[in-house]
Amino acid sequence: MSRTSQDPIAAHLSLSREAIERAAHDAALLDTARKIADVITAALRNGQKLLIAGNGGSAADAQHIAAEIVGRYKKDRPAWAAIALTTDTSALTSVGNDYGFEHIFSRQVEGLGRRGDVLLAMTTSGRSPNILAALKAARQQGLITIGFTGAKGGSMGAMCDHLLVAPSDDTPVIQQIYMAFAHGICDAIEQTLTGK
């Protein structure tokens, strides 16, 4: 037996490396990421905001991405508007209690989203009911919709203006891939908006 097959850490790293390499050499996927960066850049330049939603690890990813936009990625520059819809415990619990968990993000999109804003919705499966409800609400209100998902989540593309599909069906690897893309997108946004 190889060391990789015996060691779960090495096996995970190997699986991650292979998936990242597939993504890095996928011209269509890279083109999609560039289009997503352009869409978010245009919205932020026009004074619009980025709303981000996800469950579990993707909720943490939503907060991470929002922090990169509001704070900074690599450069000192003006703050831009981004909100992780995963952080307001009062909104999450009141909406969950009064309307059901599937509406925790859609109600926030209805209240906070404006035409021309962008919703970035992350679900590794592409089937999370609360993410699909948020995308539906966003489309009804004229937001630009972006989805991040895994290899089995392509069906959510019908609700997204732009869909980034990580080439994996392993949840942690999907999240690693879309966070790698998110960092690249943040870099592209920052370079464009700061004129670098």
C-alpha cells in the first residue's frame, strides 16, 4: 500500500491537489471566474453591494469573502459593500422560527437586496432549499445571481446568471476549490478597482 492510501491527511492533500490542478487547467471554468469577477467589480464600482450566503462551511466562506471585500484582500484601499447573510443571529433565528429555515436567506435578500446588487450563493450539492429560495428571491428583485457548487450541483444553473462548478463531488474539496477561485476573484476585483 502506498503512503497516501494509508494516511488520510496525505490522501486528502493529494485529492485536493488533483482537483485544483483540474480547475486551474479548465479554460471554461477560468472564463466563468473572470466573468464573475467582472460582474462583481462593475456592481461595486456602481455603488451596489455583494450579498453572500451558504450553509455550514460555506457560511464561514461567505463571511470570509465578505471580509476580503469590506476590509481588504491584499491592498489598502476604500472599503466596498459586502454582507454575509450568515451572521445576523437575530434575523436567522427569527426568520427560521417564523417562516422556516428554508427562508433564512431569501427574507434577507428581499429586505437588503436592490436591483443591480449581486448575490453569491454557495451550496456544494446545488440542492440546499434555503440557497435556492435566496436565488429565486434575488432573480425576482433584479439582482445578479452567482452560484458556487460542486460537480453534482449543475442543476442550480437555471437560477444563476453565472455558475462556477468545482470539478469534484467531495464537499471539503469543493469548498477548497471555490475558495481558491474566490481569492483569485477578490484579487482581480481589487486590481481593477484600484487601477493596478
